Amino acid sequence: MNDIKFTSGLSVVADAHVAFRGTPFVERTAPLNQNALWMRWDRNMVVDCYSDMVEELAAIRNRVAMGDMSPLSKYVIAGPDAERMMDALIPRDIKKLQVGQIYYAPWCDENGHVVGDGLVFRMDETTFRVSADPGLSWWKQHAEGLDVRVTDISDSYGILTLQGPRSREVLEAVTKSVQELPFSRLAIVTIAGRRVEILRQGFTGEHGYELWVKADDGAAVWDAVEAAGKPFGILPAGAWALDIARLEAGLLIVGYDYTSAGPDHGGAGIQAAGKYRASPFDLGLGRLVDFRKADFIGKAALQRMSNTGDHRQLVGLDIDWSQALDGKGLESNAPGNLRRVQWYPLKAFRGGKEVGHASSVAWSPSTGRMIGFGHLRREAAETGTELTLKWNKDGVAADVRAHVVGLPFLSLKRAAN
């Protein structure tokens, strides 16, 4: 590995051949990558699995893990008209968003289809940030004619996610001063002498945080968090373990679980077909649509969907893995070649009639089951309903049995402690 040149996108040595584009943490994550497995995420490469995915996932669930979420796009939306613009785009009431508070929200086109979803937080009265899938064209398009500046700061910050039941103890140890944050709140602290923004958030269902670190400070902050976490059994967790964790927690990803209705190319390496566009109601996000607020993009279409109930239902699926493998391939009580999240949708049938599709199907080590999301017609979405998934087995369609279950697959802890 010594002959590979890494770049974080901040600077490139003249005439050097760059193997790939790393994140602000690549100087630390690369030496830890025992498997030399990397995953492309938008413009960057991140570690796919440091050593063993199951161990990394267990650290998230039982102790604490640190991971690299830096490739998420990060935009600043600032100016006298910033609140006006955000209130027109976000179906939640932006006027109620306080400084230092974070909303999770979807945003839609005029047809009520989701363009993207992510975190929106207010830095001050006229400045917002967005953390989500790529969408610069979308945000700039809606800033036209307004006194607003949209700035892409994606390369200016790394995001170190700290997740697990002992994450609070690690944060207290590394900051030596931070008090516990309420869920979806922001604080500014000092770590290793560097200014770090901490969001009480995460994408695993566990108690956790996102640490926004200036790119030049990535290595120093990584070292400090890693050292503080050693007494608590901290492990680095790669993209594979984080992907399984978000599935177990019932959290969806644009590109894998639905198709963006926006103009920007997504960050996912695989994109679902256009027919998988979805409304917030299709994605179980109807609670985030506030019809009491003034007009916003997609409101009329979403109101019709809400009134008629004409949308899919998001459910959990418990899937018979033995049918997918002909009962073969059991490795340490887990089907090893089904542990990867399948990002291609699978058609779902009930009584021979197509009733929707499944997405993000994978073996879940935490539950000991093969699980996935079901995007189903209302009549097929009742808990306990038996379905048939059309599984692609060596190019041949095979029937695999599944049952509808509730979401999330694991109890969420992030807002409870």
C-alpha cells in the first residue's frame, strides 16, 4: 500500500497518478483497511469493510463504532431570502426551526415525488445547511431570483460518525466538557485543539453523533476519537456494516430504495429505475408533511395522495433465505453470500398478482433473519401477509417466500437515551 498515492481532494501532487479520491480521513482509514476493500460513494472512496463486517456491526449495536460519512453532500444556503426559499421547498415548517436545531425532511417536485431527503439545520437566522445526496442543481435552481447564495462545502468538511450505546462516553472523554445534546441538536466543541461541530444524529438507529470536521483537521480528530474510545471497545466500521445497520433500523437510501425525481446524479453507485420514484407517503414519511403551513412545492399533489390514500405502504419483510439458496450455503448460522445488501428491487406478488416490490434485501446478523423493505399496495401490506418475491438466481427467476412485518427491525434507541 505504500506505493499508492491518496488524495482528499484538497491538493494533488503535480504529475502524480492518483489511485482514487479519498476523504479527509483517508490517511487514517487506509492503513486500517485490512481487507483492502473500498466502495465508491459519489466522488469519494470509503472503506467497505475494515476487518469483519459482523464484528463492526456488533460494535455499533453493543459498544461504539466510528465511521466515515464524509461523501455526503453538504450545502450552505444563506442570505436574506434563505428562510423563504427553504420554507417553499421543505414540507416541514421551517419557521419553527431554531438556531442549532436539525430537521430530517424530504423535499419534493410539483408531482409530490421525492427529490431527496436528509438533514436541514439552521446555523443562524439567515443561514441553513443541508446534508444529503447530491442536489446542487436542485437547490441552485430554486435560488434563482432570490437574495440567496447556495455554496457547496462538501469537500470542506469530513463527517466522522460515532455510533453505539457507549458513544456518549467516548464523546465526553474526547471533549472533556460536552454536555449531552437533545436529539437533532447541534453543538460546537474542541477536539484535539480543533473546532468540531457535533450533531446528535446518526444512520444506525443507535445513540450517536455526527462530527463535522474541517478537512485539514481530519487525521487529528480521528486520532483523538480513536484514543478516547479504546477503553470502551471502539472499532472502525466500514460502509458495509453501516449499510446493514441502517437497514435494521428501517432507514432508506435514495438510489437504492427509491429514485430521485430531481435533476442531479445521485451518490449511490446503483440507481433504481425511474418507475421507483416515490412520494413521502410511499416511503413512510407522511408524518413529515405539514399541510397546515403555507404553500410549498408539491403540496397540492401530496394533499391529493393523502386524501385518496393512493400510495404504496412501506413495510418490513421477513424473507425465507433458504429458498433463495436452495437450503445451501449456511456459514456460521448465516448465509454468507446473502449478507450484502441487494440494491436491485425485487418484484413482489400475492396470489399471483404483482403488489409491489422489495428493496435493500440482506441477511441481518443482529436479528438472525433475512430482511428487506416492502413497498406494497395497501391490500397486501397488513402484518403477517405472505408474499412471493421473484428472486434472480443465476439469471433465472425463482420464487422466494416472505412475510410482512413491522418496522424497524430493531427498536430504535437514538432518541430514547
